[in-house]
Amino acid sequence: MSLQLKTIYNALVGAWGGLLAWVLLDLLLQLKPSNVWVDAIVNGALVGLFIGALVSSFGGLMEGRIVRLLRGLIIGALTGVVGGILGLVAGEAAFQVGRLFSEDLLLREAFRAFGWAIFGIGIGMAEGLLTLSPKRLVYGGLGGIIGGLAGGIAFIAIARLSSLQLTNRAVGFALLGAFIGLFVAFVPILMNKAILKITSSGRSEGKEFLLDKPVNVLGSSDSNDVGLFGDKAIAKKHAEIRLANGQFTLYALPGNSVWVNNAAVTSMVLQDGMQVRLGNTQLVFQRKRK
């Protein structure tokens, strides 16, 4: 799948996560703790659980990578719960502190929106933990902040515009999840310097991979950064693309063959538009122009 399409799907999946949390909280369990701090913890934990688990596991589901799917579920759920609890407790604390400065409810709710930004950090960082990419950890966290803040503001706006409390929370949670899912995917793509795109025909045609680690491993193993499946001519760990001094260099791992622009190579500094072939799979290296 293209990275742009993944961004759209991430937003949709995040929205579904928010809606599922609303169904559990308001329709099934009907949890309404009288203590505001307990309410923040319960809501934060469950909303974070669903949005985090769905957003982080979606990539593995679409690619049919079971290990990636399960790891995404676990890491996304854990970071979502932690981020959700910390974020909503911080948001409630900010709301209470706001009383010291103003009696205006809208202004105090604006303070609470920053708690949703903290909420988004946990979900945003899950992708970096999942891929062991420091850059994606930072950029995903930044995307989570932006998405959480935008979603929090949307949540407040919906509550102010409609008197239907049940509907407010459903729409608010859905928008929160959508914004977080959108920006968690979008910011790493925006900040990334290079991608690999599969151009050979087949079910993976058009699929794109971010090259955002110092060492990006290519091969048929489920754990690789660039997973190339269905091609028996590709080894589990076939090649590497290493980033150093601003250059992306392709290395064929021992015993494997790699072609760049139809010439067999053992190593090659990649330039924008170069054609790379592993086994029967053709890819193109695309570098963002400055």
C-alpha cells in the first residue's frame, strides 16, 4: 500500500478505535465514575487501549504479517493505555488549575485539550518502538501531539455545539482517534528523506517503505524493515540499505545477488530514481528533493 493510502486508512482505523471505546464505555459498561480522577483514568485507559491497539496493528493486518500484527496490538495497547491515563489525568489537572485563572468554562476546557496532546504521544511513539526506529519514535510522538491536540479541540467543539451528550462523546472519540491516526502516519512521512517503492506487478505493486533507520534490512522475513513476500528468490535477510553522511548505500548480504539499474552490484550509493531488483522483485529508490 502507498504511504498516502496508509495515512488515510490510519485515520479511519483511529476513528473506529474511538468508536469502539465509546461503545464499551457508554453503551455496554455505562461507566460514569463520580470521582473526576477515576473518570479520567478509566476513560483514558480504555480510549487509549482501543485507538493505540488498532492504529499500531493495522499495518501488520494489511500486510498479512502475523508477528507484526501481534506486536502492534501489544505495543499499541500498552502505550495507548499509559498515554491515555497520563494524558487525561494531566488534562483534568490542567482543567482544575484553570479555575484559578478564569471561571470561563470554554477557557478551562482549552487547558484540558493539552491533556489530549499528551494522550497522543503514547500512541504516536508506538510505531517507533515497534520498528525500533528512533526517527519514527520522535516523529510519531510529534504526530501524536498534533493529532491529540486537534482531536481534543474537536472534542470540545462538538460538546459545545450539540446538547446530545451521548452523541457528543461518540463523535468526539471518533474524531480524536481519526486525528491521532492521521498525524501519527503523516508526520513521519513528511519528515522522511527516502522511500523504496515496489514497481513490479503483483499484489505488492505500489507498496512503499520508509527508509528512516541507520540500517534498513530488506528480505522475506516478517521482521525486516522492507518486507518482500511471495518471491522465493529473495532470502530472509537479502540486503541492507545503510544511511551514513546523508547517503543511502545498498549492500548485498553474503550469498545474495542485487541489481541496480540492471547491473549486478555488491554495494552502491543510491540516487533518486535508481531501479533496484532483488530476486524477481523490482523497486525504485525515491529521495525527497531539498
